[in-house]
Amino acid sequence: MAASPPRIYLASKSPRRRELLRQIGVPFDVLTFRSGERGDDADVDETPFADESVEHYVERLALTKAEAGFRRTLWRKLPRQPVLSADTTLEVDGEIVGKPADAAEARAILARLSGRSHRVLTAVAVSDGHRIRSLTSVSEVRFRPLSEDDIRYYVASGEPMDKAGAYGIQGRAAIFVEEIRGSYSGIMGLPLFETAQLLEAFGYPL
């Protein structure tokens, strides 16, 4: 009887990241913060440092989430498995653009993306308690010009609210995208090429 493939922990609530891991056949357990748990990892502080580059920012957050996730496995006395985390952000005019705080900010972000290109960066990190490594995927996305109605209807759908850059390429916003250069899965939130490279480096069979 063949042995079951090893499992990992996914330190993310994102349903898109779960879907992408399933796509490449990686068994995983979701590792999320629970109320009353020790430490201050419930919400990793995503405030950029002064003059921090977007590349450093997204890598730092992914590494911080992986480290925080591994600490949780120790606190809970869970079986030892690698912890995978990721962080996605956008860059427009050299500025970091994260998730919108409200509908007004979502509308403003989409208006800014209208008719132009922006960069999407997703960093992936893996920690096993002894080692921690990360890789970053950088893609370019070009939007067609968006009308006020385009933006209003899309924001009203609720889809932009939990997504970096106020859109999900795998959802309704796909009709806004004229061109992408880079990783489609990276734009979704988990670049599968880089994810597979990291898991293989940790001895995970793919």
C-alpha cells in the first residue's frame, strides 16, 4: 500500500490559495489564528516601513507569516509539518497598494488602475522550524479603460473587498484585463512555479 503524501500547513485564510494548492495535489491543513492564543500574530502588521521597496515589503510579510505560523504549531503541539505562507500586493507609480479599507477606497484604486499597467507581486515562504526560504513572483497586468459604471457595479458585487488592488483576476474583474505578463497563479495569490520550487527544496515530492 502506497504511503500517503506528506502534508503541509497553509498559513492563510485565502480560498484562492487553497484552490491552487489542491490544483497541484498538495495535501494541507489550514493554520489560522485562534482567539485567546498567545502572541500577537492574529493580524501581522502590514504597514510598510518608510521608503521600503515593494519587493522587500511583500517578501518580509510572507516570511513573517511563515514564522508566526510555525510558532503556532509549537504552541498547539501540532505534528511537525512545513508551514507555507504567501503575501500579495500591487505596485502603481512606485507605491504599494494593498486591500481596500472600504468601498470608497476600492473605487479609488480601480480608477487608478483604469487604462494602464500595474505590477502584482506575490511572495511565498516556507518554514520547517530549522530553515525558512522565500521566492517572489512579479507579474504585469494591463487594464482596459474602466467607466464609472464598470467600477460602481464591480465594487457593489463585494468582490474587491478582500483582495490586494481591489480586484480578483479569477472573478468578474477578468473582463477588465487586456494583457498579463508573468504568472496567472501569482496574480491570484499563490505562484505555483515558485511554490513547487520551495516545496521541493524542503524535500516535498511533487
